[in-house]
Amino acid sequence: MQYYITQCIAGFIAFDENLDIVNYKLFKDDEIVSKLIKIEENEILDEEIELIQDLMKGEVFENREISVETTKRRSQYKTIEHYENIKIEIPNKGGEYLRENLRSVFIEIGFIDDVNKGVENIDLIEEDEIKDEKCNLENRFINSNKKITEIYEKLANEKLKQASQEEDRLLIQAINSIDDIDESISKLVERMRDWYSVYFPELDVVSNNETYIKLIAENENREDILKNHASSLNIDLEYSNGADIDSSDLIMIKSFSESIYSLQNSRKDLENYIDKKMEEIAPNLRDLLGSTLGAKLIAHIGSIKRLATYPASTIQIMGAEKAVFRHLKTGERPPKHGLIFQHPSVRSAKWWNRGKIARNLALKITFAVRKDVFTKEYDANIAKEFQEKVEQIEKENPFPKKTNRKKEREMQKEKDKRNKGKGKKKNKHKRKKNKKNKNKKRK
């Protein structure tokens, strides 16, 4: 005997070979949303287990086969008795029948009301009562649809609530804020340097922007800077060649520098916040990449859970999407790395080793992220093994390998052919245009 089990917003329904409903387990009204979320998270619910056990009751259960329409793994049903009779099938016949006849099935299991109930003999009803009966039919139909709509609205609201409560959302906003602050600070510091150089041009010897702004913010004028910091700044002069400006102008410049200095301090606070968040959410990724780069990877994808589902090959080129599309379009060499180029081991590596180091780093990132998401166990060996692998790659490849010139020539010929083909098409188009223009002139 063949049975088909499928799931819907009402609960779990079992069909037989003839697609007749043999049993069902409905959710309680106040638990529907929470049960649907658990189904999406691939949890096995009590209602599903009870339904399978009910179908297995009887003496001749050996000949029974239960096809379950689900995204869960078959191994998750091992604890259920007669596990060998269960198989996973997507889609199964029961699920297809349910989706084709959803309203009639819902009416049969009592999930929604039958709008036609009690109106079989509508022809016998008097004319005055027909209008009232039609209004009742419309109200029943609206109410049955309203119940399903309300369930999906509650489900959407619950998902939004859960998404906003995830800690990596706060982390993503923080790392994006740092990028915005960096962009603002760089523009403001450039403006500050142009402005203050009118008054004290010799201070341009200070290349560090943070030190430059700090000196202006913490000192009243250039005389104080020369008196307190001349030796540390290697400025050997008694008087500045800058213009003498009014005290009101100087107050405005100092106020502006204090604002920039406050932004620089806010950036430091954000970095400390990101470091703490990464330690809580993704300690393995933080240990491998550092807080900033790890947070940038999470922000680029949108969540740490999504990052955990990506393969190493995708993580390796993440952030280099333009180069990937250019490779697909023109046949140029594919990128070896994306965001992970910011890692010191990749950035400082010799050019012929960068691809290998980037591949190994991407592989270790997948291990680290999946540990953070699924097991939530800290493993210090991930970062250590990567450093050992980097040392091994650099030791085994001290010099670049000789490239195969034949392959390079073949690739170059293919590129030339493509370019020639594009050129011919353009030339044809131009010739047609020229002919049209000549014909117009003759006319």
C-alpha cells in the first residue's frame, strides 16, 4: 500500500494510492505561524511523527510505503519506528494533488468553511430570500480567504521580526557606517589641510591625518603647536610663514577640527564594537580574517547564515563580480581574489603565490563560518593551519613557474578572433549607415 504525506499551512495530510484523504493532523490556530517557521528550519514536528505512526499501525505494515514530501534528510526520520518504509520524494503525488485542489481539500479537512453548504436547493428558495442567501455566500467566501491571508501576514511579520533581531544585522550596519565615516573623514581632512595651510603651512610635514587633526583640535594656535610639539614634529623654525588671521577665524577652524576629531574617535569606538560583536557571533572567522575583513564579508552577503552556505570558490572571488563578468564576456583571465585580497597573507604574497594562498584562505573561511553558525565552537587550529599552509606554499614556490607559451599564444589567437569578429560587425554597420547617407544625399 502506498501513502503520500504532504504539508501545508493547515498541517500534515496523508493520501492513499487513489489520492483520497486517509488521515490528517491539523495545527492549532494559535500555533500555525510557529509551526510553519519550524518546518522551514527543517525540524520534524510531532504532528508529522504521529501521522506516520498512525499509517504504520496494523499487522501488514511491511507492504506499506510512505512517501514524504519534504526538504528534510531521510536520516532525520531514523528515530521513527519502521524507518525503512519511509522515502523522501519532492514532489510526490499527494502534494501535487493538494496544490491543484487546495480549496476542496481544505473544506474536506475542515480548515475552511464550505461556501456552498446549505444552498443545494437554491431554486426552491423564494425570490426575497435569494438576495440574502447570495450575501451569505459572499461573506463565507471572503471569510475563508481572509483566514488564509491573515496566516501569511502573521508569518511575514514574524519573519521580519526574527530578521531584525539577528545580531549580524547590527554588525552589518556598523561596518557600513565605518565605510561612510572613512569617506567623510578623508574629504573633511583634505578640506582642513587646505584651510589650515593658509594659517600654518609648515604643519603639512605631518603626514598622519589623525595626528594632524589632533594637533589643531588640542592647541589654541600655531604658537602653542611650535612650543609644545616642535621637537616631536621635526619642525625647526621660530616663526611661521602663514598669514595672520583674526581670532574669530581661528575659533571657527578649531571648531571644525574638533568635529573631525570627534568623527575619528567615533570610528575607533565602532571598531571596538565590531571586534566585540565578531567575537560573539563569529569567533573563528574573526581569528582567521580579523574583525573588519570578517564583518565586510558578512555585510557583502547580507548575513552570516547565507555566507555559511556559499562554497569556497564563490567566497574566493566575492567582491570581484565586475572582473568575473568581464572574464565571461571577453575571455580575459578570471580574478584570483576579491575582498580577501585585503588579508595580509594574500596582499603581501608574491604574485605567483597569491592565487594558491587565496584558494586556501577561502577554504578555511568556509570551515570557520560553518563552525560559527552550526556548531558554535571556537577552533584555534583553523588560523594556525592556514598560516602553516601559507609558509609551505611560499617555501615550495620561491620562484614563478615557466608559463606554457603555446597555451598563451592559443588564448591570444582566440581573443584576436573575437575582436576581429566584433570589428567586422561594426564595420558592416558603418558601411550600411554610409550607404544610407549617400542615397539620401543623391535624392
